[in-house]
Amino acid sequence: MVRIINYKKRQTEEGKEFCVLEISGGIEMIKSKTSNQFYATVKKAFISSTFDEDTCKALIGTEMSGNVTRQECEPYQYINKDTGEVLMLTHRYQYEPEEVKAQDQFIDDLIKNGVSI
């Protein structure tokens, strides 16, 4: 399950405004590579929408089936707003609906059972 936690206004290259929904997955415990201690975190992603600002505000708190998953991508620079540190990242987080996950699992099961697609 994911929860809509916020929205942001964005602009297309042509200057047209639209809203994106900020979603958050469930809490995860991650072990630090430097301190060896666990910390709590959540994965977040943005979903484009056709909703106006009032609708986006009303949707905050809504839960949807699916997950926020890590997706590998071309390397890009990310600047930590708190520290100013510049990082090179090769992944993004994206929303994956439950139906897609079930469909992918079905295809994987077919392949494992020797069915060619």
C-alpha cells in the first residue's frame, strides 16, 4: 500500500501547469553501511495527474494498492538540500500498481514452467 502524502505544482516545457501527487510507501528498516545501526525510512515517488489543486488537496491521506519501487536509470546528479553534497545516482523511485506486479509474477511463473511467450 502507498499513501498520498502531498502534491506539488509543476510546469511542462510549454509552460502549462499540472499537479503531481507525492506518494509514500510503508516504513522500512535499513542498516547503515557506516554505523551498522538501523534507521527507519520510507520510499517516496511522484505520480503525474490530471487533477486540479483542490482535488489533490482532498486526496492527501488516500491509500492505494501498489508499492514504491527502485528503478535503475541513467546516472544523474542529485544535490542534498541539507548539506549541499553532490551525489551521482543511478536509480529513481517509481510507483508500481499492484496489478502490474501480479501480471509480472504471472509472466515469470510461465517462463519458469517452460512456456515461451
